[in-house]
Amino acid sequence: MKRSTKGLGSITQLPTGVWRVKVPVGRTPSGATRYRTKHCATKSDARNWQRQLISLREQQQLVAGPQTTFRAFATEYLLTPSDHVRERTHDQYYRNLRNHVFPTLGGRALHDIRPWDIEALLKQLRKSRSASTVNNVRIAMSKVFRVAERHELVLSNPVRRTEKARRNEFEPTQVKLPWSREEAQRVLKCAEGTQIELFIVLVLSTGMRRGEALGLRWSDIDFDAGTVSIERSVHRESIIQKDGSKISRIAVTPPKTAQSRRVNQLTLPVIDVLRRHQLEQHLQGLNQSQSIDGDQYVFTNSVGGLLDESKLSRRFKKFCIENGIRDIRPHDMRHTFATILIDDDARNIGAVSKALGHSSSSITLDIYGKTAKVESQAINRMGELLFPDRAITAISSPTVPVQFVHSSKRFKDVG
């Protein structure tokens, strides 16, 4: 039997009738030859794949490493604690991959997955899923490939050469149009004396996130200086373990980003509500023979423990229904805070950005510039500058429903 030229590898028909291509691509640390293999239905296909593998090897586009599958590597990486990514974020990545990627590409070797494979998956997924879901899947895949690239399991991240999904103009979204100034004022009036008053007042007045509000302790409130320090966030997380089981718990974590750790000013009406709430909590603690100190959380359940965010959301929704208030998510009150301020004066963007804990004003403008009338402010101001001797009267356009559009730069609710 004539041996093939050294370096070309071999083509062999297996007992099952399948043709196996075997091409040398490097050596192991011990000096043994390392191969890339491919199984084909016909000998003709096998020859074509042999030429492709040799060509890729000559272009140094083949990784001489173990044939780690995407599912195996992603599972090992995402279910291992990391100092750089939160456990909750790891879990969100893993859920997206398990539901949408593993069934199709999970069994493929990492270095065999090409941009067109990912494009095909994302396009198919887009037929039944929202743009945000598709982009979240894309981000999770990119995270896995970035780590694989760092470990030299792939030469480059193929997700970089794919396009993000675009949201259709009339595609439904969870994000609701923020309350107007008039709506917010009515909400505050309806909330007076209710169980949810403090939460609504805090979020509408400071723009803090729901989890940040739930993470407040009384020691974070400086009544003399009139400030609140945002040092932590509370949320419920459901973590998937390596054996497939889930752990559901209420977790206390640092704020979302480094910039989210901040000190915000409180107005007198907010301080008044805080003092009243503190007094009520103190009296309740005395009735239950519990001591109230600075480490006590501002928002607690009936036994003084951490308040579950889902319970708060249900309470908020019930409040809206009972008072005939346009239903929005609790997080949309944060959007309301930003939109009202920017709508009042676009020059507020810098201050709003700091209050929200964003890393830059451009992020704030990108998220909220669509709902705040920033363009109108600029045009009206230009009219005042060009025609200083004439009264500039803005002509209001007919009121039309506006769909609040989220920024596509982030994989989850970036606000």
C-alpha cells in the first residue's frame, strides 16, 4: 500500500461506511503528532475537506489543541465562579446558551464553529424571538469565545464577524413609556400614606434602581446632610448548579457597576417620608421585641428580613391597578426620573448621568434621548439665538404615541 505524502494526512473508510479525514496540525507537549479529524459521508467530500484543512493549516488558521466542544467549555466556564463576572450574570449567560445554542451548536468543537454557523443560528432564532433576546444570546456566545481565545482553544472570536439583531419599529418590548411629569405627580399623591409610598418617592426622586432601594440600610441615610449612600443591591437569583439543580436565594451584592456606588442628595419631602417610615418601623420593632439599629434595612418583610423584589413588584402593580394609574414596571420609574429632567433642560444630562450611576453622559443620552425632547430644546434655543428680537413660539406637533426604545449597546436593561 502506497503511503501518502508526509503532512497530507489520511482518508480512511470506517466499518460504518463513513469516511474519516485525518490531517496533522501540530504536536502535543510530549512530542506526539496532533491531528484534526473530520467525518464525511462520501470519499469525494472527504477529499475536499482534506484540501480545506491543509489550506487552513498552511494559513495558520487551525488550532493544534484538544477538540473541546462548545457545550463542554461553556458549561465548565459559566458554572465556575469568577471574580470578573457576577454569578447572576454567569447564570443568565448559561440559560441563554442552554435554551438556544446547545441544541444546535453545543456538540460542535469550538474551533469548528464559523461566523456563518452563528449567523444562521441567530437568523433562525430571530424568527421567533425578540431582537434583545437574540442579542443576549450573541453576547453570551461572544463571552465564551473570548475566554476560549484567551486559552488558545480558538484563533479568534467568530462572533465578532456577525451582526447584531435590529429591533423592528413596532416590535413589543417590556419597557414602557415613562410617566409624564403630570402622571408622576398624581402617582405621588395617590401613594401618600400607603405601604409603597417610600419606594415610589425614593425611585422617582433619585432614579435609583429597584435593587439599590431594597439594599438601603438606615446607616446609608444621613439625615443631617440630606444624602443617601448607595452601597449595595438586593435581588433574587436562581443559580443553576453543575448537577442541573437550582438554588433560589435573595442575594446582597455590590451595585451594578463601580459608578453605581454613589451618594445622592435627598430633598426635604423625601427626608420627611423616610423619617415617618423609620418611626413606623421602629414602633413595629418594639411590638415584636426586635431592636432597630443602623444595620437594619429600610425595606423589610413582615419579620424584619430582606424584602423580595418580586413581592415588591406585585405590590407596585396592585397599587397601579387600584388607583387607575398607567401600568409601568418599577424600573421604568428610573426612566421617568431621567426623562422628566432631560425633557425640562437637556443641560441636565451630566447631572442625571451621575445620579443614575452611569459611567458617561453618552450612555444616558443614548438611553433617554429618544423620550426626552432634546431635539426640540436645541431647535428652540437656536431660534432664540438667531432671532433675539423676536419672540420664539414653538409650534407643538400633534400628540402621537411614542414607543420607548432601549439602547442596543447592552445585553440586558442597561438603565
